[in-house]
Amino acid sequence: MDQAAAVTLHVRLERRFSGGFLLSASLDADLRGGAMLVLFGPSGAGKTTILRQIAGLERPDTGVVRFGDEVWCETTRSVWQPPQSRGAAIVFQEPTLFPHLTVRDNIRYGIRHAVSIQDQIQDQIQDRILDRSRIAVAEIATMLGVAGLENRYPRALSGGEAQRVELARALATRPRLLLLDEPFAALDAPTRVRLRRDVRSLLQTTGTPAILVTHDRTEALAMGDLIAVVIDGRIRQVGAVADVFTRPHDAGVAAALGVEAVLPGRVVAVGGGLVEIAVGDIVLHAAERESIAAGADVYACIRAEDVTIETRSPGQASTRNHLAARVVAIATEGPVDRVTLDCGVALDALITRRSREEMQLSAGAQVTAAVKATAIHVVPRA
Amino acid sequence: MDWTALWLSVRLASATSAALLVGGVPLAYWIVFSPRRWKYVVEAIVALPLVLPPTVLGFYVLIAIGPLSPIGRAYARVAGHGLPFTFEGLLIASMLYSLPFAVQPFSAEFAAVDRRLLEASWSLGVSRAETFRRIVLPLSVRGLVTGIVLSFAHTLGEFGVVLMVGGNLPGVTRTVSISIYDAVQSLDYALASRTSLVLLVVSFAILTAVYALQRSVWIKPRL
């Protein structure tokens, strides 16, 4: 795949359901170079329905789906491409391996359709296709860590293995777009983390763009390049993951994402139970909860409740992070005040009104923002 | 023991089951997967032989394939003889008579295949027809076998329809159940009881096999 060429996904969908639920999704995303778009939102928001319409498994009442220069659906011109001709393989939450086929036959199930028609008509086709699929199966099974399971039937696989085979089956067809409908949700935590990492590196190696449906914000942060926030059947915000998390358009989006600052950074050092993370020009110290290697790309997530403000230099304290900050704005949120700080990166602090009055804080004031190392949640990029 | 009649019945039942496999699978596929709203009408027509008296069904088939109908005339022109009172005519009548016994097990099994398997297959680029061949059919083996066996057994025991459409020509249309009727009419109870016993044993064996199949004695159920 040409890395430089834009692979744009253009979606305008409208569908009214009998219960009165209205899905009205509008989305433009550039998925070049194997980028992953996360459809994020609470359960029942319509994420899966959007995915199924992109896959061609459901039709909108009105709408358009374009991928690259292909029109997959355009209701006003009665254009409809069935799922077979979209090249968008889908992976569901529960494994849907074909129970009567071995792992090998499952993985190569769709392969011969990826071979061009021209090749298929030539003679000796059968041999060549089989040969090619044998190589492809071995290759893809190794990449997904299911080599050695080829002769098993699906019922003899664990949940994690089944989902790996499912991904192998989808990737073996060399899809133009991979659609993932909460594929890790049914797995146990260690398996989930490993599989996320493997899938993301595989997608980047093969340059396969993907759309991932999830309601798990850690997963969204770990896997996503772009994120679309889906609430009540609408896509409320689309953008780069860090941008959307840091600058939600409105309170609804902020609530769906969780009120945390999400700061993209890189681990510069690990030691003594602490992870040192460079975020822009500043360095944060976070408690090391899981093993992270130096050089890893991470998000440092900080809740506004965990940020304290100091007006004079403190004595010896347990707080690891002290950042010189300028007060940008102060807003009242019920009984507490939200203080927006600029400390090289944007950070919010929630403080009581009395504290604010005692410190006589106002916009423009120079302060110190303090964050305990244990309050910084580090999410490694998968 | 009327071996001629028994052999004729077995041939008729085999031909009927084979024909219903060929014709019933597409029909069951259409009933399960067609988006048409009015397909319940077709389902009702398929189920009609379950409740219709065999004489009524036989009467309409006789009219439909007789020399007064376009179908009957067209067949007579091509074949040189009419359909009533022939093996072919009997085959057509038997297919209609046993239609629900094949199509209903087929469609029940097709409908039980997890739809997500089909969607996964489609999204992997495999056409609907090929998805049906490679996924639905292999997963529906039990339903297919059940339908074939039931329609075989049902055809073996048919009486009213045969009498209406086929008459009673030895070796051509005199099936085993008509042979039993004839034996009783001529007070040959010994012959009737021998033939009846054979039918009873065969029918019982077939039904035992079908129910064993449903309980997955031989074919493992799908996951």
C-alpha cells in the first residue's frame, strides 16, 4: 500500500429504528498508513450499528459511505456495494470461527477470493492457489502466534486463541479495511493486553487501516490514532486521540471520555519504582505499575482532582511532580472551582472555593502544580 | 409377500427423496434467507399436505397432470403418453405429498445457523451462494438427513394420493400399501399381515434412526 496516498473514509448515515432511536452519523477520517480509528462511546450509543453499515451488513435509510475513491453506498443514487465487494473484513466480539473447519481451513477460508479473477482463470490455478494459501496461512499463523494449532477444530481453542485465529482469518484476505467490533472484550486482561499489542503492530506492518469499536477508554488510548466519540446515535467529535481527550468539544463528550488530562509522552527512564516521562518540555514522574521500557510511547493521564496548587515553594513533601504553572482561567463547577493551568502542557486542577480564596488565585497568577506520582495513570500505546 | 409392490414403493420413495433433496434445498434456502414479506404464503403452501386429505391432494394432482391441463398435454406431446397412472405421475404426486417432510427440517436447520457466521463469511469476500455451500450446508447435515429420511418413510406409507393418481397397476403403480389393501379386500389376511409387518418394522427403524439423529448419536451437534 502506498503510504503517502490518502485513504479517506467518508460516512454520512441516517437510520431511524422502530423504537424511535435515530442514528445520525457523520464522519471523515484519513486512515493512511494503517491508521486505526476508534469508535468510542457508551453501550447502546450506536457504535456497532455504524460499523455494520460501513461493513455493508446493514443499510442506512439515507446516506453515503465512501472509502478511498470507491462509493460503497449512496442512497440518493441507489449505489450499493454488498459486503463481498467492499474488502472490509469484520471481527466480532465473540469468535465466529466456522466450527466444522480446522484452524487452517478457517484461516484460508477467504483467501482464494483475494486472488485476482485473472489468476483464477489460468490453468493450474488450483495448485497455485493452494500453494499460495499454504504459504499465506503459515505466515499469518506465525504472525498471530497460532502456529501449531492449524489442525485443531475451533472448539479445542481457548478464547484468546480463537480470537487470534479469527483475526488471522480476516487478515489473510488482505482486507482494505479491518473492522473490529470489541474483539478483545471477552478476553481475560493479560491476553487482552498482549493481543492489542500484536494486532496494532501487525496492522502497522501490513499498512492495514482499521476501525475499532470499544467502550474501554484504556483500549481507545492504547490502540487508536483517531477517535470518534459516539453518543446517542451521533458522532459528536472526531480527531486525533490526544486532541479529543484533551480538548473535548462539549460537556457530553468530556463526560463520555472521562475527565482526565491525557498527555502524550515518551518514557525516558525507568528505575526505583518510577517511570520518567517526557511530555513536551516537561518531565513527569509516575509510579511504575506495570513494566514499561524506556523509549515507549505512552499517555500520561491525570485527573483534575489529583492536581493540587501551591503558591509558595513547599518544604520536603512526598509529591514527586512540581510544575511551574500559570493560571489561565478559573471556572466554578458546583461546590468546587476548576482552575485551568498552563505548565508547558495544559492541565486542570479541581480545588475548593475556600482554597482558592485563601490563595487569592486569579487568572495570570504564577503557581506550582503538584501531582503525586501515584496519581499519574500511564497507558502504554499498544 | 408382494415383493413387486415393495420394490416399487422403495423405488418411488428413493426417487421422491432424491428429487426433494434437489428441489427442497433451494426452496428451504429461499424461505429462510429471502427478504420477501409474503414468504409466509409459500410456507403455508409447503405445509398444506400436512393437513389436506390425501384424496384432495390426489384429486388436484390428477386434474393438474391430466389430459385436460396444459401441463398434462405438454407432457403427453413430449413423452407420447399421459402422466396419470404412470410412475412419473406418481413421483410428482409423491413429491408434493412429502414436500413438508423435507423442506421443514431443511429450513429449520438452515435458520439455526448463527447469522454472524454468514456475515463473517460475506465480509471475507465469499458470495452468498458459496457461503451457503461452504457454511450452511455442512452445518445442516442433520437437518438434510432428517428431511430425506422422513420424506422416504412418508412416501413409503402413502395410500390415498397413489390411489387417486396412480390407480392400481401391478409393477407400475401398485405400491405396498395398496397391495395390503387389495389383500384385505380379497380376504388374504396372511399376505396382508406379512406385508404389514414389513412396513411396520421398516417405518419403526427409520423413525428410530431419525430420533437418534436428533439426539446426536452419530453426528456431533455444531458448537
